[in-house]
Amino acid sequence: LAVAVPMDGFHLTNAELERLGRRDRKGAPDTFDAEGYVELLRHLKTGDGEVLYAPSFPREADDPLPNGIAVPGGVPLVLTEGNYLLLDGPWAAVRPILDEVWFLDPDDGTRVAGLIDRHVRFGKSLDEARAWVERSDESNAALVAATRARADLIVGGWTSLDG
């Protein structure tokens, strides 16, 4: 038995991003609740057998859903994923909690095409999707790429970016 608890549930809400003036950078490291993510990971690691709830991120809603993922107490494996697991700053507290980190390293063409496709599937025009990827996603990708040496395993040849 395993449960997936993705980092995406810790996106700040669109309303909060608007208030902070960061809505046009959604997905950047400072547009997430890093501290909340770390706290949940700590509870999952040292859980006392109680069911814990994590937020999910239904892309069609484009906002986090509190308590969207139930994690049964005593689950033997929790998988988490996200861009910033190996980043410095408030994200640095993530790595010591995790038993292993795998860095998925698709070629740039596959990564960019997958991101554009995902943005289009969830409501952006092709031009809007390309502009978002060039402006926002690519700067985030550069931050993430700089952390790859901190991973336990680097998995190349990745051919799909789903979600």
C-alpha cells in the first residue's frame, strides 16, 4: 500500500497569490506554502497511526483543495513529488525528511512540449501556454536543474509529463 502526496497541493490559493502580486508567477518557489509542506511530511514520517489529510491540487479547479488526500495511519510508503524538493531556503527542510529523492530528467524538448500541452489542456490558448512556459516555467526549470546533484538517483530518458 502506498499513497501519493504531491507538493502541488501546497500551491497558495489564487486569491492569496493575487493579494501578494504573484499570480503571474504561479508555480515559482515562493508561490507555495513550503513550511506547511514540510510540516505535513514530518507528521507523515513520524505519524502515530491516525489518518492524516493532505491538500490536493485538481488542475481543473486551479486551486488547492484542503484535505483532498487521506493518508491512512501506518501506510508503509508515501510518495511525494514536486520541483523544489532539493531547493535551498524554506525548501531545504524537505530533503532530510525524505528517505530517497529521485530526479526525473527529461530532455528539454519533451519537458517543454509536456508543459505547453498541460497548460492547453487546462484552459490556456497555445500562445498563452507558450508564453507562460517561456516566462515562468523555464526560469523555475533552471532553479530545479541546479539541484539535480543533490538527488540519490537521476532518471534520464523520461518521456511523459502527465498531470
